[in-house]
Amino acid sequence: MDLPRIFTIRESSHRIHNPFTPGKLAALGRALRPAPGTRVLDLASGSGEMLCTWARDHHITGTGVDISTVFTEKARARAVELGVADRVAFVHGDASGHVSDEPVDLAACVGATWIGNGVAGTVELLGSSLRPGGLMLIGEPYWRREVPDQETAEACLAGGKDDFLMLPELIEQFGGLGYDVVEMVLADQDSWDRYQAAQWLNLRRWLDENPDDELAAEVRAELTTEPARYTRYQREYLGWGVFALMGR
């Protein structure tokens, strides 16, 4: 049970595995103002940057669950680096089936709603671990502009136009699921660039160091096509944000 190697190669230098900069992650923490001791569950926690930095800055406690052995080890190392290993723990496992043994104050899935087969299922999954009156965080893409055709949708790594909503419709979807949107922090084009463009350097450096690896042809093909695809389509059409929800 693990992520494909290409994913960990692509994001090998990333501490945040979505189009958020450290500044935006910090801004989200300041906006939410979690009290010291807040118990957090982070599903698909990646390299653990949210839990580790919030444990340092806001004195939360928490558990992260992620399917990647590479990212889980990076998260544990980050907790030690920041001196918060006594407050946060990271579990290698399938986040799609994970429910906390005890209710938590904040349940999050920041950018991996496939673990619940979409927004509705992920909200239901997180709700299974959340105490009454607790806070939920969902990271999710949305369309910045109307998508003109199927080609554009697929170039934004969607199966079709219906895979994502425009921002107002996404906000309304949360309401239809019984939640108030109480805060949000959105990616911008610069934070998208930092997430996507950093992958290209990771790919090129890996390729230079591993020209005979069995994945070399796949990495070369991705590096050849991705910069143009991203700048032509994804950068223009796809937005992303983290939305804070509370049950009605």
C-alpha cells in the first residue's frame, strides 16, 4: 500500500503537496485560531506540514494518516525537526477508511477528496471523527472560468467539466451537505506556480541522476509536456482552496 513512485519523484522537494505556499498555510492557521490542545485528525496528511507547523505555532495536537511511506517518514522527520514529535503522530495507512478512536476538534482532508469518492463522501468520512460543534477542513479544486470543452477539462486533469464546480456552486454544495462555510483561504496563480513548477525541477534532477531507471521514459515524457499543459490550461482554469466548515 503506497503511492506510485512517479508521485514521490515529482514532489520530492515539496513539504506541502497542494498549491499552498507556507505563507498561505500559516494564514489559514491564523484565521482559524485553534486553541492550544486542539485535537486534529488530518487524512491524507502528506509530509505533515500542516500538523507540524500548527503544533509549533498554535500548540495543537494531532494525528496524520497517509498512504505514502515516503511522505509519512518525511512527516515524522519534520516533527522532530520542529520539536513537536510529542504532540503529533503520523500513521502509514489508507485514509479512506480511517475513523478516529475518539472525537476530534478539527478533522481535515486538504486536497485529497478522492479518499471519500468526492466532496460529499469525504465530508461524511470526516464527520465520523468530528465532535459536535467541531471544525472541518476540506481542500478542493474548483473552476475559475467556464470550461469550454472536454479537451480543456482533461488538460486540467479532470475527467470532464462536471468533475469540479465553479466557486459559488462549491460553496452551495457545502451548504447542501448541512455545513456553514466559516472561513476559506484560496490558492492564487503564484502558489499554483510554486507547486507545479517545482515539480519540473524535481523531475529533471531525478532524470539526470537516474537515466537508466525503468521510469526514465515516463519522467522524460512528463517533463516534456507538463510545462505547456499547465500554463495553457490548468493555470488559467483551475482554482483550489481550503474551506472551513461547521455543521448546522
